[in-house]
Amino acid sequence: MKYSRLWVLAAIIAFVILAGFVFSVPHTRDGAKPAKQSVPASTPTVSFRDSFKKGTHTISGSLMASNACSIVTAQATLSDETSTASGILLELSLPEDSGLCLQVPTKESFTTTVVAPAGLPITVTVNGILATTTPS
């Protein structure tokens, strides 16, 4: 009777080892999966506010970044004053994050200043592409 218990125990252990091997080995149908299609990045909508005081524009606002690890940098410059289309160019840089990060859209804020006359139009670009804007 002792031997039959040992055989049952040996069979159970062998089954557990065999099942673990079958489930841990990759299958051919699990092989090469198609690569992700790269979707062209759309320019996010930028919401900004311009305050003018003593010849200085303070431009602050926000935009929705694709993930929480994105960092927005802003730079405002005065366009060429000799041209008829002079104004303020607000350049926002939102680099793509290549590391591991939680892919949840996150509101990122920015602030920048520029010395310029009052009443100039503001053009906003994100990574060099003209962005749509909304008042803040």
C-alpha cells in the first residue's frame, strides 16, 4: 500500500512539471506580432493668456501632453518688425518621450515673457507646427 501512494505522488509531481513546461514554452502561433502602425502625432490645442504690463508680455497657458513624463518648454520672440506681419511667435517644444511612462493625457503648463509693443497678434507653434489656440 505504501508503494501505491508513492506512485500517485510521483504521478502528480510529474504532471505538475509537465504542465509547467507546456504553459511556459512559447507557441508558434504566439510568434511575430505585427508592428504597431505609427499614427502621425497631432498638434495639441493650446490654451493661453497674455498679460501686458510696462512693455512686457507675460504669456502663460497649458496644453494636453500625451503622457505624464512630457515636459513643455516655451519661448516667445518678436517677429521681424520690418515685415507687415509683425507679431509675437510663441514656440512650444513638446519632445516625444521614448522611455516607459504612464500613457495618460496630462495637462502641462508653461509661462514665458517677451518685450514687445501692446496689441500684437500671437502665433503659436508646437514642435514647429502651427497650433490651434483657445482663449484661457
